[in-house]
Amino acid sequence: MTTGQRIDTVFTLFVRLLLAGIFAFAAYMKLRNPAAAQAFAESIQGFKLLDPLQHHHLTVLATFAVPWLEILCAAFLILGFWTRAASFAMLGAMGVFIWAISTVIERGMNLQCGCFGEFSFPCGDTIGMCHLVRNSILAAGCLYLVIRGGGRVSIDRLLISGKPKVERLGATPTPTPTPTPSATPTRPVSSRPASDDTPIALDPVRPTPLSSSPSGVDAAQPPKPRWD
């Protein structure tokens, strides 16, 4: 392993564990007690993106779906299993958060952020540019893992390295050609007319005739058997 590969391995592992820790901590702060979950629900309603009467069920769904999504993706990132899928899911969540925070800043609203519960480091309680930059950095880390994958120290890498090389590259194995049996060489038959003293070369393929026409006899007549 070269120096560049070591740096890439360590950096990818660092990004994975850092994002997993941040997402797991954020989920814990939202679900540690009913009061924290209620505060997160109120912060969702404070964005005023959904009507509190008509879309109350969506607010309740987001209150519990977002923390459990963060826990599940954090576990996948720690193990390096389905790294790209987990990073893509959190990248989508970060995109929604960035859009919501942008609308709050644009409208000049004074709103408390409940992404980390009561914990607001390094940003303050009121939503501002610091929250937008923080979520943008997290989104950049997720995008890096979507492109790079889990790295060398991951279950994804073990699953890929365990597959055959031909299957991993997507190529089909080339069938081994079956050798064809070579034809039996035949002995050439001499075209020279044979005299009485010269033996006739026989073709091994053709059967040997039982009789032949004697010398001086018309070939059209049926041959007579020879007893010599």
C-alpha cells in the first residue's frame, strides 16, 4: 500500500466515523426524553412550511422518522455497510434542512433550531448562517462518501473482494474451445498402372475386391474367381 492509499484509507475512515458520531448524537438528543421530542416537533412547526392543522400527521412522522433515520445511517457508516446508500439518504436529509434554513433566513424569522436538541455548539440557538454552513459541511461529507464509498476498512470492501474477479468486472468467462479429433491420415494411392510383377497399392478405406479381371479379358465381362 502506497502513502497516498494510506492517506485515502485513513481520511475516508475518519469522515465515516465523524459523520456517524454526529448523526448518532443528534438522534440521541432528539429521542432521549419526551420533552426533547416535543421540542423537535415544535421546531419543525416553527419553520411554517406545513400547515399545522392539515399536515399534523406529517409533523409527527418527521419528529420520529428523522432521528431513527439518523441512527440507522450512523450504524451503517460505522460498519461501512451500504455506505453509499446511507450517505445518500443523509445527503437528502441535509438538502431538506439546508433548504428549510435558507427559507427561514430569507424571511427573517427568529426561530430556534432543534436539530441537536438543547445542544447548539458551535452555532447559537437562533437559526442563522452558522447553521447553514454547518449543514453544508455535513452534506459535503455525505457527498464524499457517496462518491468514494466505504473505503478499504469497511464491510463493503470485504464483500467486493470476496467476489470472483470476472464477476466483479461484469465480464463473462470465455468458454474453453473443445479440441476436435484430427482425421485419420490416409495413405495415398499410386496412380501408376501396376504390372504383373508390381504389387498393387491398396486403399485402406476401400474394401479389397475378391476377384479381378485377368489380363487380356474384356473388363465388361464379369470377373472370374482366381484360385491362385
